[in-house]
Amino acid sequence: MNTSLRRRGVFTLVALLMCVSFAHAKSDLELQSLTTDRQAQPLSIDTPSPTFAWVVVNAPRGTIPQGYRIEVARNVAALAADHPDIWDSGRIAGNTSFDIPYAGSALTPSSRYYWKVIAHTSAGDASATSWFETGPSLQQWSRAQWIGKPPGGTLAAPLLRHVFTVKSGLESARLYVAAGGHADVSINAQPAGDAVLSPDFTDYDKRVLYLAHDVTALLQQGSANAIGIELGRGYYGLTNPDVWHWEKAPWHGEPRVRVLLKLCYADGHCEFDGTDTSWRIHDGPTLLDDVYAGETYDARRAQQGFDTVTFDDRDWHAAAVLPAPKGVLQAQREPPVRVVQTLQATTVTKLRSGSYVFAFPRVIAGWATLAVQGHAGDTLVLHYGEKLLPDGSVDDRDDHHYFEHGLQTDRIALAGKGVEHWRSHFSWKGFRYVQVDGWPGAAPSLDAVTAQVVHSDVPVIGHFSSSNPLLDWIHTAAVDTVLNNLYGIPTDTPMYEKNGWTGDGMLGADMMLRNVDAETLLSKWVQDIADARNADGAPLLIAPNPGWGDVRAPPWHAAYVLVPWSLYWQRGDRRVLADHVEGMARYVDLEYARSPGGIADTALGDWVSPNTPADGGNAPEDKRIAATAYLYRMADVMAQIEHVLGNDDKSRHFDAMAARVRAAFNQQFLDSARGLYRGQGDDGVRQTHQLLALGFGLVPTAQRARVVDALVQAVHAHDDHLDTGALGTKLLLPTLTATGHADLAWIVATQTSFPSWGHWRENGATSLWEHWKLDARSRGHYFLGTIDDWLFADVAGLRPLAPGWQRIGIHPALTAWLDRAQADTMTPFGRTAVAWSHKSGKLQLDVDVPLGSTAEVRVPGVTPQAMTESGRPLSTLRWIHGLRACGADTCFELESGHFSFR
């Protein structure tokens, strides 16, 4: 498969298609995207009541969902015969098509189940079949021990091997792999799967994740087989001291692994084989691996074929049984990290020092692969960086002195055996350039070094394009930068910190969920945030967390409340609300209790506004305004969450809290005489102060117009440029557009001088940066790219009006400034899309509303009488309701289907 096409989303939904689908009507109804626990055909479900979901496509206009029936059986034949032996929901009336819980008897561990859904609609029925597998029980896991090498030895990555026999008649084989750190697994010299840097990392004192692999095709029946594992340190055994103290994490130890192999035969019996002291261990050729510093590798020490049966391991030793991590063992739900694309170098340049610099098309996260020939002991040093220094060398400096032993540098000693290939296995880098020191022999060819794009393999589900190249560039750069920062968590830069900063992820959550299928990843990260709370229940600054960053920062801690809310709005996920409501409520109560008179404070405010230092800093303004605004936002959202979950008494509690905070906010910060918000030490009228008040609904109705005017004047005061950091940037353009100033929003969005997105582009950016200034530390940071919210909601005109996109808003607001724009995203109900363009002086609007959703449409600058759909007046169409003029626009409600308006 062409990986570049895959990356752009052309093939990203293939894995979600149904196994079998057919319709019981004359229509072309079809079911797609069958998932269990929001995963397509998962190999390990460990929840007692997994949920089911599907999408109905090809339904005629106006089709209404009427219900469903779900059947679960041990085999497909039982489903085909309509005799499910595990569970039959019976016909359930309603319009639900996702997050439907299994309600049958307890499922058997490590077993496959087939399930069929029959979707009933007003256009007929359709059905499809899929399957899922459950994970091992604790009793089954007891057959495997945690093994590795005891502490006190070298820092080399250990190699483990084990030989076992597979009998004839093998029907299936599953390999379950848990690790403290990362485990690179192979069987009979073939990778056990395509995941890398796996399993994902967590607070190992709270949770330890495992991955399941189908290894049936890798095994030789009726003979001996060999499994080999190389262990990487990851965040479990990191040794390079850093400012966050990962090397002192409470769980810190030597990397370890727990592997369980299940072999099932045609006669129905199954056998288990697990890690224990019969496994053999030896130091491998990776002498040091560090997620920040890089890797040191000596090819002369390679144990070639250690994952084959014939390998001689007489000088190896018995593996040691190590203490188990304290955390609960859980199946990994989010997609694993994978190599998703390979990039070829565009240039190779020789430096005066004799080193070579390979340049690639864009900033990525991942690693480089070498193809090199030299003598035994020849040593190459690879430096990775996002930018170049004036002399043309790669900038891999650690100016902040985050790390004691270097940054993004690999060292490889050759074995001297022909052309050798090498890549990182346990570290990833943020880079566009790779500098190679010590290249042996003649100058390298352009293809001697390739770059691998590596990240959590989340499908791309959203797209935006327009007639404006700058806006298209912003969207592409935003998605690229988001993907570069997904490694089981949303990170804050793949080159430097690699941490799950809570505020960054909170600001980017909507953008992520709209563009990529990051739901299970963000759900996992919400649990990471919960796991990282302090004794009082307050989140820390990063999650997972080694015990660092216990400072007060409501705008950052708000991720614990607002990311679950984004998951609910974008993906309809109620479970994440229910799972965390008690912890969220405890935190918001705590934050209010430590806010005298309802006024909160924070260590982190509107980070990296344009006039702050290029390496970061708070905007020159009163941080209490941002802190109190986010306290209000959290209380307001908690009231809604409690109401959704049926806890109305608690909902009223948070409603009252929000009202008190709102009153205190306006009393403390609203200058009624000037009609604006200001605080102590503000440098002029701050855009972000006005944006937080307007965007969060804090402004009294009587003052709203004046505050809007203050915002507009603040933008004019900066020559129609933004003056916002990460918090204000998310709100700026949507707020200007919503308050009648789309023209100013357009001007700000399309500026090309400092500070602006266009300024980055004019200066060669291929990604989003950490700061508006050209000397920004990182060129792989997404939190200033939340303009993407505006591109979808206002430029294209596509937004959710109800949780899970059950009600969709279609309202293009920038039709006077563009010739065309279009956007689409995959909702829980299916694909929704809008595309508008000017043709022959008329506006053309195409809309797709998935079955189960409705849309509220507002078409700018046209009367109802002037509009047609497929040549017919709107008033004649039964799928359109509430047709009316709304000012100079036309408004109406729309049922499901595809529509073309003129």
C-alpha cells in the first residue's frame, strides 16, 4: 500500500469495514465501520461489558433509524442460522448505533466471539458481521512471569530467546506482550507485528498495558519454533538525568517483559507458554537507549539469528524473574505506534568538517535508516534536528540543559560485513535534517539515508481544503504536527520534551478528534491524567508523570474536565464522563475552595504570546483572569456533565458555583466604564482577556457589545494582527466571526507578517511552531494551530451542535472572501461533509448528513425563494423543515442524506 496515500486518509477506513454486509430491502443500505469497544476487530478486550457500534451508509434521503438487534455467538455458522448461543439483544427500538453495551453472560477469557447487527430503518434492514477477542484472565496470565536482567549489570538492551514446540493441527496462536519499557518481538526471524515502541507507556505504578498479536502464520507446525525479544528502556528504565526526573520515577527499574503465548488446535484444546527462567538472556548490540538522547549501537556485538531455532545460546544465561510493576495489567485500546511512511532525502550536503547533512521534505517525528558500508569499528554519529545552524550543521543543541547526556544523537559502530542497515528501535526524534559524522569511504548517495515517519497509527478522518493556499497549508501543517506528537499520548514536541502537557492536549483535543481517530488515545490519556493527580486530587502539569510539576495551573489542569467533554461532544463518549466524574468533581471543588472570593490563580497563563521570549513564557498580563475564566468554564462544564449522567443535585451545585465565579470575575476584572476586562500589570488592552470573557460566556449581556468592540480595537491596535498565546489563539477567530467581525478574522488569518501563521509559511515552515517568533525553540508544536477549529466551523461551515454530531451545524461564514471551501469528518453516525463554491455568480452548497443525525443549515446572503435543491424549490422538499429567512440569510432544518443546493 502506498503509505503516503494511507497517511492522507484515502485508505484509513479500510480496517473498519464490515466482514459481511447485506440489505433486506430494495435500497442500497449497507453497514460499515463495525467496532467493539471503539476498535475494529480487537484481539484483546478486557472490559466485562464491551460496546458495539456501526455506521449505516447508502440510505435514501430522510431515512430514519428505527432500532437494532445484536447477536453474539461462538461461530459464524450460529449467526448465519439465527441461533446465537451467547447473547441475543432482541429487537431494540431507537436511533442508537454506537456504544451499545453487551448484556449477556460473562465472556470466556482469550476467546473469539462473532457478532452480527441487524439495523432497522424506515428504508429497510441491513446487517453485518464482525468479531472480537477477549484478553487473558489473571489465572491465564499467571503462567507467565516478569523476566529480564537483574540490576547492577551493563546498560545494554537485553536480548531474550525461547524455543518451544508447536504440534500439528494448529488453528490459532496469540501472543500477549506486556512490558516495563518497550519490547521488540520476533518469531522465527520475523516480526511478531508491525508495532514499534510498544506497548505504550503509562504510570507503571497504576497501569501496565499489553498488546495482542496474531502469530498463527509465523509458526511452523509439528516442529520447534523460536521467539526473540529485545527490550528497550522507554520511560520505565530511563537513565539520562533530565529536568522532569524520569530517571527517578517511582516505578523506575531495568526493562522487563511478560509474554503469554496461547496455542489452540483443531481438536479444540489449547496450550499456554509464558516467560519464566527457562528463557535465555544476553546483552545485545544496543549498548544504550534513551528516548531523549538517542541510541548507541555496536554491530560487532549483534547476535544474528538469536530469534531462530538453530541459534547457539550456550554462552547465554537464564533470565531473571523480576518484581512485577505495581500497576494493573490492561489491554492497550489505542492504536500502536507504527512506521507509517518513508521519506526520501531531497538533498545531501557536505560540510567543511567532512560531515554530511541529509535534508527531508518536512519536519517529522521518527528516525532515520542508514545503508552504509565500511570497516569493522568505523563509527558514525547521527545528529537529528528541525533546523540548521548558520554553518549548515544540524541544530541539536540542548540550550535549556534539560538533559545531562545529550539530545537526539545516535552512535553506530559498524561490523564491517558488506552493506549494513540500521535504525533506532527505542527512541524517536523530531527532525527535518540528519547530520552524519564519520561517513566511511566515498560520498553517500541521496538514498543512503531515509527518514521514517513514526507515530500512533490513528486513521485520518477529517479533511479541509479551499481556494486559499495559505489556509490549506495551515490545515495540512496542523494535521502533520498533531500526528508528529501522538505517541500513545499527545506530546508537546517530539524533539525536546515529549511530555503529555495537559494544557496543550486540552487546547488541541477538538482538532485531534475532528481530523484523526484519536478517541481511544485521548481516553487513555484522560486516565493518565487521573493517575497523575496529587493527594488532594489536582492534576499535575504532565501525564504520565514521574512526580514532577505539582504546581497550581487551572488552565492546564482543566484538561481533566475539558478533554472528556471534547470526547463526549466529538465522539459521543459517555463512558469517559462516567468513569471520571467523581475525580473531576473533586478537583473542581478543590480549585474553587482554594480561590478566595471565587478568584483563581495560576503559574501558567496565556503561554507564548508574541512578545514573550522565543523559548516560552507567560503573556504580560494578569494570569488570574485566565485562571478564573477556566475555573468558571470547568464549573459550567461539570454542571452539564452531571446533568448528562443524571446527577441533577450535583449539577445544580456546579451551576451555583459557576454563577458565583462569574459574578466574582466581573466584579474583579470588568472595567464597566471602558467596557473591557483588565487586570494588574497588563501591557495594554489584552486580546486574550476579552476572548476568554466572550468565548466562555462570562460577559454580562448589557456589556457584550462594548467588550466585542474592545476586542476589535485591541486587534486594530496591533495592526490587525493577533497578540495571543496558546489560550487566546483558540478563541480569537471563532469569537470575531461569531460577533459579526468575519472580515477582521479573515484579515488576521491571512496575514503574512509577524506574528501570523503566514509568517511561518513565508519563512519556509512545513509544520507548526512553538512560538510566533522565527527563533522558536521547537518546530513541531500544535497548540498554536487551533485555527483549524475555525477552518472547519466557520470557513467551511461544519460543526457539531449536539454531542456525537447528532445535530450538525452547516453555516459557511466566509463565502465573501473565498471562491470555495469544503470539509468533512467521520462522526459516530458516519461521514458528514459540506462543500460550497461560487459558480456563475451563484453559491453552490453540497451537504452530507449521516443517518441518525440532522442538520441546521444557514446559507448566507440568499432568500428562501432564491434557493433550489436539484432544481426544485426548497418549500417542496419533505426533507426540509422550518424553512425561513433569518436576517439576510436562509435557515432550515435538514434530514439525513446528500443534498445539492443552488
